[in-house]
Amino acid sequence: MKKTVTIALASLLVAAPAASIAYAQDATMPMTSDSMSTGSISADNVNVVTLSSLEADDSKRGEAERLSLKANDPATMEKVQAELQGEPGLAEALASKNVQLQNVIEIQTSGDGGKVVYVK
């Protein structure tokens, strides 16, 4: 009997952390009908940052230089364009914000699942 109780307790302890991790991951993504059905990105979840705004800010000049180097590298720009095409709804969200897709330098995912897009 003692062995059965020990095995049951051990299995509960093993399963409990996995269940809480899965629950925590679900809690970080907002439950909207758009993200649940298609996984696409809405314009509200896209933050566009221009290279010129970074260059104007002394504290972000290093980031501006890094992005400027990326913008001048054709191979890197090709990879970014491929990534842009692979994100469902991102191109449409950027078009709604009047962003020319060929000017996209880098795409980052923010903590809330939204996108930060750096443009020339």
C-alpha cells in the first residue's frame, strides 16, 4: 500500500509542473478571435520604428548604426524580405500603416507577441 501511495504522489509531482508551465504559456498570448483562428497579426500589434528616429536619439545611435549596416547588406535584406513574406498578416498590417515593404530592415517579436518592425 505504501508503495502505491508513493508512486501516485510521485506521478502527481511530476505532472503538476508541466501543467502549470503549459497554463502560463497560454496566459501570455491575448485571446482574440483573430489570433485564435488564423494566427495573423493585426496592425494594432505592429510597432514601426524608423531608422531616422533612432539616428536622432543619441542613446540609440549604436542601434541605428547596426541597422544601417543591415540595410546596406543585400543578403541580409533578402532574408528579411523572406521573413516578412513568411509572417501571416504582417505585410497587410504594414501596408495599412503606409510602410513600403522593401524598406523593412529588421523584424523582432515583442514580449506580448506583437511585432517591432524597423524601416529605412
